[in-house]
Amino acid sequence: MKPVFVRLLPPRPDFVQTITAAEAALMEQHAAYWKALHDAGQIVAYGLGLVADPKGFYGVGIVHFADDADVDTLVHNDPTIKADVGFHIEIFPMPRAVIRA
């Protein structure tokens, strides 16, 4: 298994302060998507809240993947990406991650 750090970047810097009803509904779909991955045992950790980075809020997950195709599938099936409204997912390998069994 290959662990990766996944970061969801919102469509604008003030997203948290200016979220619309449609965006809030999309975020609920996103949370349900990640919960399903977690329940299936693929997610090591994820946040339903945002990381309060002083440079801007973002979502985070630590995920186990068998191969790069799994990474692409996760990204392309996330509701925030499928909606094509400005969200962006960044994926960073964690080659020396220590993960509890």
C-alpha cells in the first residue's frame, strides 16, 4: 500500500466566509464520499472540518492506495472535482509514513 497526503483546495481564498447554499450542499456530498472511502478502509485519516492554515483553509486526507490508478480514481470521482466549480485536489506521496496497523 502506498500512503499519500491529499489536500482539497477551495475555489477561492474566502470560501469559508462566502460559501453559498449550493457549495454547502456540494461539501455535504464531498463529506459523504470521503466517509464511504473511510468506511471501506481506504482512508487512514480525513477531516470533515478544514485545516486552519493562516495562508488559507483547506481539507486534508491521508489515504492508502495500491497504485497510481487508485489516486486518479479518487480525484476524478470526488464530487467537488466532478462539479467543475474551481476546487482542486493536490496529492503528495508520503514515502516514509508510519501508519498504525
